[in-house]
Amino acid sequence: MERRTFLASLSAAAVASQVPLKAVDGPAAGRITLLHTNDTHSRIEPFGPGNGAISGKGGMARRATLVKQLRSQLDSVLLLDAGDTFQGTPYFNRYKGRLDYQLMRMIGYDATTLGNHDFDNGVGMLIEAIESMEQLKHRNPPFAFLNCNFDCKGAPALGTRLRPYLVREFPGVRVGITGVGVAFAGLVAPKNHEGITWKDPYESLKPVVKRLREIEKVDLVVVLSHLGYDNRDGAYDDLRLPGQVAGIDAVIGGHSHTFLDAPVKVKQALGETLVFQVGFGGVNLGRMDFALARGAVKAASGAAMPVVG
Amino acid sequence: MKLKPSSAFLLSSLLSLPVMAQPPGTKAEVIPITEAIPDDPEVQKVIEPLAAEIKASFGLPLVQAPQGVFRGRRGEENLLGYWVSDVMRQAAQPLVGAPVRFAITNAGGLRANLRPGQLKVGDIFELMPFENELVVIELTGAEVIQVVKEGLLRRGGEPCSGVKVKVEGTPQQATLTVVWEDGSAIDPSAVVKVATTDYLYAGGDSIPTLKKGRKPFTTGVTLRQMLLDQCTAMGKAGKELLPPAPGRYSVPVPILEAIRDKTFKL
């Protein structure tokens, strides 16, 4: 293929110009690309006209193409979502979220978390949507549902499907991913979250992050957060999270539908946390690339590289 | 496969960076999903027949709305919300067999404007995607005023039907006046029927006084179905859907700003 030839010639040129490389003596380096969405809200098709700046944007079939392209260019990729997949278009009313989750599996998502709107049809319908995704016949494996602050003792059918965290191993980098959800009060009708108790997300995250760092020995800790970016009147949001729970490298946020142009760096006890969120409705795909030296400080320093288009 | 020039640029930059000079670091960006990205054929094949199904059922015409009905920008009155709460009141009356003096919904639950022209079934779904149900409760006059006040402090006034609300003065010193829509005073001890949604009655969107509602009557009618029925009836009668008149909320701009900044108390 033309591309391979092109790559080969480039590497040769690179080696020629950079000799001697000291990489052999240094620690193992790993690279990982996090691709992410949030609050896709059943936007299966692109936004129509009359929607201002987001008119004509989005669409799950396009998202699938973009993800395929990036996966073909990059070795280590995780595709993640920060919740509120449900509610927003007639597709949800008609297909009850089953279509959203099935298409997410076809696109190749690795994990998501649950937002408040994912409970809009109650716990039973949520489980049905998850099951329909798991039962889909497709080469991509089912994706994981991550959350560590919902106590599902009273809803075991959901409890067995929610995992507190996920560890994925890539060449030179081990990634730990967990998730947190926003409080139900005032957002989810009691009958729709029956059997599930919301717990303090900071207190729930602390032991999970500790476990990921110390026992699972991950290099990178990622939190899928449906807390919202900046709640003026609330105690819980993505900007406050790093200061409360040390040791998180990236927060992939949702709930507030915040359009950020770039991740925001938030200082925390062990360095910096990147907090990112890319609007809503699937109009954007977020991308964060981490290049790590194994054993080095994990929080990102933000060395910029050129933007891919 | 041909690489786009920008991708080639990235690859060349990656490959030309000396490995050790690369500190632990990141690169990050937002990639807009635009029409420049082709549809994935496998995913599009799943969507297409479903989109056709949706279009068939949601393309059915309902009623003409020559001016459209809009939520209004911040500081403007939510005429769409007024219309929805008017329909709530009107739909609730025959269901409970008694006058319903007041209705309130939440602006956050109205998810799209009604654009001018022929309204279709899909437009009502976009406006009201939720399965929220119409509920009728009983409140005292004093509680109705309190409900209005709570909506005001939270969002500068939630859309309602049956009353007129006036805030006067400054953010530091303001007075609130709530009267029935005909200008008559609200008797604080009178018991009245109030239409709202199961979501608000359960404490959603922080209007806590609605939770005090007594004798709840759950109608079993979703707000969406209620709006669909109303539009169908108007269409059949050859009527046009026009926005309700403004003038239900009168709040000075500095006070609206103070509400937004959460510095306003009443």
C-alpha cells in the first residue's frame, strides 16, 4: 500500500536525522490515545438545519468512520463516553436506547458510564438496552459500563452489569478507567432509580483510584464523570474533583454539555489532571494523547503536538 | 489508501521526534464531526431503514404554526412554556372535573422550539422527548405563590399558566407580587387545583413546595401525548397555533442577572 511505503520512508528519514537515539537506555515508553464523547442524547443522525453552530454536525455513521480512521493510524486507542446516551430524539422514544448502545458497540466503544438521562425509562428498560447490546452479533466485543458511586444492592440486575473499574493493557502503558454519576435528587424520578442509592463520588473514587495505582499498578487513571464541569452551587463537579481525589490523570466529563476547545489542567496533590468535555449530541470527538515514560510522574505535562485534521 | 496532508504532517512529526526528548506529555484536540467525514457503510446500513420508519411516523402533519412558538432567550418570556402550561391546565380540567387555577412546568423540560410553518408529529417529540406525565395536585394560594417564588429564584421564573408575576425594586431590595391572571388577589388560604408534571411533583428541578401537593391525581397522560392531542384537534378544526401573549412575568434585568449569578434573595 501507498501508506506503508510512505511510513517506511519517513521512519528512515527520521532515524537518519535523529541518530543517535537514546531510547534503548531509557525507561519503556508508552502511548495511548483516549477518544471520547459525552451526552450524545440519541443523536443517531446529524443535527438538521436551524441548530446554529452545530447545524449539520454529528451523526453516528460519521463517528464510526472517524474512529476507524484514527484506530488505523494509532496503535493504542480507547473509545470512551461520559454518559447521557439516552433521550433527545424520536429514536430514543421508539427504540428505547437499544439502538444507541448497539451502534456504540459497532463503532467500537470500550466503556461508558451512566448519566441521569440513562435512567429516563427506569432501571428495567436500561437493562434491556444493555442486554440488547450484549446480545448483538458483531465482531466488536460488548463495551463496559463503569461506575463506582451507585450502590445497586436493591437492583442486582444492574449491579452485575456495572463495574467499578476496568484495566486495559497496551504496549508500554496500563490504563485504569472508572466512572462516577451525578446525584439522582431532582434529576431522576425515584421510581426510575429504584434500588439504586447514590453515594458521594469523591469518597467512592478514593479507594478505586488507590487500588488502580497501588494494586493494579496502572500508569494512567481515567475517570468518566457525569458530574458536570462547573456547578456553581454544587459540591461535586469535574473542576473540584482533582483537588478532592489525587492521582487522576484525565477526567472525561459530561452532564453540563460544556464545549471545551482543549482540556483544562487542574492542579492536584500528585501533579495535574486534564479535565475535558466536548459539548453534546455527538457533534465532536474529543482526543487526548498521552505519552508516558513508565515509572515517571503520571500526570500529563501537556507537550503539544500538531493537530490531526 | 491516501493520507490526508494533515495526517501525514502528524505522522512525520511523531516520527521525527527523538524518543528521549519526548517528555511525558499529551496532545489533545476537539475533532468536529462534519459532513467532510463520510458515513461508515456498516453503521449507515443499520440506521437507514430505521430513519425511514421514524420519518414515516414523525412526518405526519399536525397544525400550522405561522409564527412558530419559542422559548425565548435569557431575559425574554418563555412563550412556548406558557403554551405548554396553558394546555396542561386545559387538559387537566376535564380529567379532574373541576377548575384548575394554576399550571407550572419546567423550562428545562422543553427541549426544542416550534419553528414557523407546518408542525409535524416529530416536532412535538423533539419539544417533549420525556415520558413525563400530567399530574393534578391541590395547593393553597400561599403555596402557589411559594412555587412561583422557587421557580423564580432558580431560573428567573418557570413557565406557568393562571397567574401574573411582577418583581420590582433592585437586586438588594425587591418585592414580589403574584396575582391571578385576571388581576384578582390570591387568597393565601384558598385551596386550588394545580396541574404539573410527575417529575416536578417528585421534586425534580428543585421546586420543593410542589412536593407538598395533596390529593395527587396521576392522569396517565404524558405531556407529549397531551400536546399531540391538542395540535391534532386544532389542525382538524382548521385553527392555527399562535404563541400566547407575553406579560406573565415581569422581572427587571438587573434582578434577572442577580438570579443567574445566584446572588439574589427574595
